[in-house]
Amino acid sequence: MAAVKIKKNKRSILVAVLVLAVICYFVATFVSLRIKVKERQDANAQLQSQYDQQVEENEQLSKVLDEGDEADYIERIAREEYGYAKPGERVYYDSSAS
């Protein structure tokens, strides 16, 4: 009888350990998947923001093209983004404004 009882105890301990291992695996997998989902949601939000900015920029460019202000737009971009100036024009920078 004692040998059967010891075998049953060993079996029940083994089953309990296996169940605990399976539960730990599922919990770890669930946490890992939640982290991946959160990362993907953050990346999606960032891409959506970039998309919205691009759509807004495209709308502005379409408006410029529709109004026929291409020359003014090109001049503004050349001055603001590239620091260009017209020939003979003097550009002054306010160093105290920084």
C-alpha cells in the first residue's frame, strides 16, 4: 500500500509541476504578446502622425499650385530652408534673438 501511495504522490507532484510549467509558459507568452502589441500600437500611432503631417503638407502644396503662387513658394522655401538670398541682397541675422 505504501508503495502505491508514494507512486500516487510522485505522480500528483509531477502533474502539478507540469501544470504549473504550462501556466507559467502561457503567462510569459501572454505578457510577451501584450508588449509586442503595445510596441506595434505606438509605431502605428507614430506612422499615423507622420501620415497626417504629409497629408497636410500635400494640401498646402496643392493650394499653392491652385493659386499660382509657385514663385513665392519657391522663394520662401529657398530662403527659410536653404538660406538663399537674391543677388546683391544683404541678409542680417539677429544674434541676440537666440
